Amino acid sequence: MSGKFVVGYDGSVSSRRALEFATDRARAQGGTIVLVHVLEWSPYSFLTPGELEERHKRRREEMARAEEAIMTTVVAELKDAGVPVETMVRYGNIAELLGKIAKDINAVQIVIGRDGQSAIGARVFGSVAGALVQTSPVPCTIVP
Amino acid sequence: MNKGRISALMSAAGLALAGVPAQAQSIDETVNQIFASSTGWFVNLIFSNLPGTSFPWIVAWLVVGATVFTFYFGFIQFRAVGHAISLVKGDYSDPNDAGEVSHFQALATALSGTVGLGNIAGVAVAVSIGGPGATFWMILAGLMGMASKFTECTLGVKYRNEYADGRVSGGPMYYLTKGFAERGVPGGRIMAVLFSIFCILGALGGGNMFQANQAHQQIAGVLGDYPGWITGLVFAGVVFAVIVGGIKSIARVTEKVVPFMGLLYVGTALIIIAMNADQIGWAVGQIFAGAFTGLGIAGGMVGALIQGFKRAAFSNEAGVGSAAIAHSAVRTKEPITEGLVSLLEPFIDTVVICTMTALVIIITGQLVAGPDGNYLLNEAGTAIQTVGGTSGVGLTSAAFGSAIGWFPYILAVAVILFAFSTMISWSYYGLKAWTYLFGEGETTELVFKVIFCIFVVIGAAANLGPVIDFSDAAIFAMAVVNIIGLYILMPIVKRELDSYMRRLKSGEIKKFE
């Protein structure tokens, strides 16, 4: 079965572990890795007029930077390892977007890492892992 | 360093400090004199009455404009409210455009530029001079102004500049030049230059000095009197840090706190109105009776009408052209969508927030009435007597304070934040006009930003009556140029609107899942 594994990736150590976990599974099953990098963004945030003017420019820069700094190196590594890979850079809420993408591309699984937030931290700021466990449309693996 | 030198230095510093207020005083007087003598003609011209009446022509100009747009676009402000709300919610925004400027963000930014002292101080002035009836005319002007806002913001997006490096900016300067050229009407360039000059003056005056001045009055009212230049320097320092130093965190905090303050203000007003629920019928009666009879105020019905219209225009800036600058960076393929979103702005600003202020002042009984039910005038005969002899922000503060004792402190904080966010917005509007005239470039922009900060100090330092008159006149002068432009360009907006509405109806324009 050649399923798609959606991996939430931000370059951190924990997301790196998630990627390794997913890569092993994908290689064994002949599946594909869909590497997703989400830039946190809300259309309801508040900006100054100057920031509005520069928003389009900044967005272009942020996406280019994410592509270059985070994705390019990983894609090369995965290609070397013989696992097919697709990349996506998106703006929005991490948990919501990962779920939506997994649904849209018929993924078999979502794999994310977790950064071991304290219980209070997670309660106050919310945790991606927590939200995804509740809302994911496909099975979800959280790699510690 | 020996002791003698230190003490000499300290006394020199002391002298310098002591000298500053005295100097500031004389500077204020000088500035007042120069301004009064050189700009008086301009102020008189803008605020002069229509021949044979006591009705300022500029107020008529704004009202006629709003009325023309209301009819020309078939009461767009009532037809399209539901669709405007869907647009703000993002129902029609492409999810792939996430990370770009949303309709909500453009609206919120424009609102934080207009919601300010006009809603708190301006309304108090309107009600104390024009009586409760001014509220009726203010609401009517707010509703009509929605059509002006719709027209200018559609044009702002349609003729905006999208630069190669990805920046997006627009405003009346651009639609006046590009739009006039498209219609083959000469003079677009001259109109744009005139608009830019008035916009810079308005930015330094109403968008800066007036705000700094009122913020200082408010702080001094809570902390006790102290020299205004101190407030001015602090404000100027913070504004400088944001617009020159690029310290976005300060602006970001303000942008987050301002909407919260707005909600708190409206929420508190609603609570006070609910506390006096039995008075609501009476207050509404006063508003309607006052609107058509004046209830004994100076100038009667016409006085109420002028005050209501004037303060609504000050507050929501519909027809002035400033909002077109703020709204133009939105991500949309259809300029009309931003026009529709922008028509919510006068509604929130004037019909909701200003009305709350007016109702609280009326309902808490701040205006003193005689035994015959007519209002009593103050000694000078210029305004209605108030319970504590207050006016402006002080009157609003007293009204809220009479119901909730500690609220004036919150109000003081709100006034400072509103003033600050209005200054940040206007510094941008002014800068755009400045770069239109003098070209873009770091040095040119820095010159304007430094001038802007200097005017913060001047504005806070003293009661600069003539300067403030002048800056109000400059803001209205923007409307003279802008509305002429809107008349000439409105067929273009009409074409856009008809095409958009047709496609919306046929289902060609759909909601995104």
C-alpha cells in the first residue's frame, strides 16, 4: 500500500524525530512523505497600516525562507534515503491545517512530534498535539 | 571631577529644566500668534456659513456628498450589510491566500485609526452644544457616511500601487491621478497634490496635535496638573520608537489592546444604560424631540443638526479619504469587496460607539434642564449647563463616573491608547502623502517622521486653539478635494458594483468551503 504520511515539520528536534519515525514507516510500506511546514497565522490578528502595506512582501520572504532553510535540506536527505517526498508551506493554525491537508490528500496518517510542554503551558497556550488528537480525520501518531 | 563642578553642572541642569516651561510658554504664544494670523483666513474659509444662513458650507458639502452616494448606489449601506459581514468573516476569501491581509485586518486597522477621541470627546461636545437632538443627526450622518466610505475605499483598492518588491499601497492621491486619466478628465495630478498637502496638515493636526493635547488633558485630570511638554516628550519618544525605530512590539500591543478597550467602552456603556433601563424611553424621546425642536438650545434645531453632522464627520472621517489609504492593502481580486467591508466602519464608529457615549451622557442626567423641560445654557450662553461644569472628555468621564465610580481611570487609559493608535495611523497617512509629493527614500521619510514627532510635543505642550482649528480645517479640506474626485469617479465604482453583484447572484462568485 502506498499511503501518504503527513508530517508536521518545523525544523525542531522533536519534529525531526517525527520525520525519522515516518520515514521508516514510509520506506517499509513504499509510501510517500508529505512534509508540511505551517507558519502560525490568524486572519483576525491586528496589524498597523505600515504592516498591512508590507504584508504581501513579508509573506513572500517568509515562504522563501521556510522553503530554503527548512525544507530544501530535508528533501535532499529523504531523496537520498529513497523515500518520495512532497512539501507544503502554509499559513494558518497548525492543528487545523494538518488535519485539513490529511483529509484533502487522503493521507493514511499524520505524524507530529511534541516538545514536552508542561501541563500548565499546554492549558494556557493550547498544544498542537492535544488539538490534533481531538480533531484529526485520520490516525495520528505523536512521537515523543 | 570635583564637587564644585558637579554642583555647577547640577544647577545648570536645574536652570535648564526650570527654563523649559517658561520657554515652552513663550513658544506656544509665538506659535499661536503665527498660526492665528497666517491661517485664520483658511479656517474662516473652510468653516464659513452658507450665504444668509448659520450653516457651515463644509458640513453641507459632506452631507450632500453622502446623500448623492447613498442614492446613486441604491442604498448600498442597507442592501449589502449581510454580504459585508460574510466578507469580514472570510467566507469569500481563498484559503490559499492565508498570510495575506484579510478583510478583517484591513477593517480593524482602519477602525483603530478612526475610533478615538472623536467618539469620546467629540460626542460630548456635540451633545453639550447641540443638545440630545444632535445624537439623531449624528446617527443619520453616520448611516449616510457609509456610502461615502464605500465609494472611496473601492477606488482606493482599484487604483492602488503594487510595487515590484511586494508592497501594496493606495489612497486618494493614486485614484485621483490614475482614475482621472482613465476617464480622460484633466487635473488629476493637481487634485492629488492638493489632497496630499491637506493630508499632511491634517495628519500633523487632527491626527497628532489634537490627540496629544487631549491625551495630556486626560492624564493631567487624573494625576493633577503638570507641564504638557512632559507628556509630549514621552508620547513623542514612544511614537518615535515605533515609526522610526521600527519597534513593532509596541504597536502590536496597542493594536491588540485598542479593540479590547473599544469593547470594554461599549460594554460599560450598555451596563450603565441597562442600570437606567427605566430612563431609556425618556432619553430616546429627548433625542427625537431635540432633533426637531432643539429643546431650547442655542441655535435650535439647526444647531442640533450642525453639531450632529459635524461631529459624525470628525469621528468617522467618511468622505475625507483617509480610510482609502488604510483599506487599500487588502488581498482581494474584487475592489468592490473592500468597499463593502469599509461601509461597516462608520456604522461601528458612529452609529454604535458614538451613540453609546451620547446615551450615557443623556441618561445619567449630566445636562441641566430647567423646570419647563428646556435645557439651561451656561453663563457664556455657548453650551448647555452640565452638572459639574464639565465639557469634552471631562463630560463623558463625569457621565461614566456618576454610574461607575472607578471608570474614569479606565477611560483615561482608553483615551491614551485611542490617541496613540490614531497617531500611529495618521503618521502613516501623512507619510504616504509626503512620499507622494517628495518621492520615496529613507531620508525623505525620516524627515517627515521626525517632524511628526516634534508636533506631538508641540500638541501636548499647550492649548493651541488656532492650530487645532487649522488642523480640523485641513482634514475637512481633504474632503473637499476627495469628494470632487468621488463625484467624477463614481461611474467607475457603479460599473464595478453592478458587475460584482451580477456575478454574486449568478453564483460565479462563491463562498469557499
